[in-house]
Amino acid sequence: MKELVEYIARRLVGNPDEVNVSEMEQDQILIVKLKVGKDDIGKVIGKQGRTAKAVRTILNTASAKGEQKVLLEIAE
């Protein structure tokens, strides 16, 4: 999942070198934390959160085969 989020985020932002993705597992939930530069946070979230919601939908679809739920956190 980390690679998928990183791939999507690098294509959305203006500074792809500032994209940092990390994963941690907690109680059957995979938490994917996405960090981008200050200038790019709006591009990742999108108007009214539409872009972030779309990325979360992609992650949930990709994890549907597994038993694990995926949670995306976007940090500055």
C-alpha cells in the first residue's frame, strides 16, 4: 500500500521529492501516513476533500482481498 500511495501522491504534487510515506500496523488496521510539503497539502486533499476521498477509496478497493483495513492519514 505504501508504494501505491507514494505513486499517486508524487503525481499530484508540485514537489515530488518532499513526499514521504510510512506504514504502521495497529489492531488489524494498516495506517498509511502521507507527508507532503506545505505548498502541496491542498493538492493532496483537494476541494472539499475529494482527492483525499478518492485516494482512500482506491486504498480500500486495493485492500479488499485482504483481511486488513487501511487508513490513510495526511500530515503536513
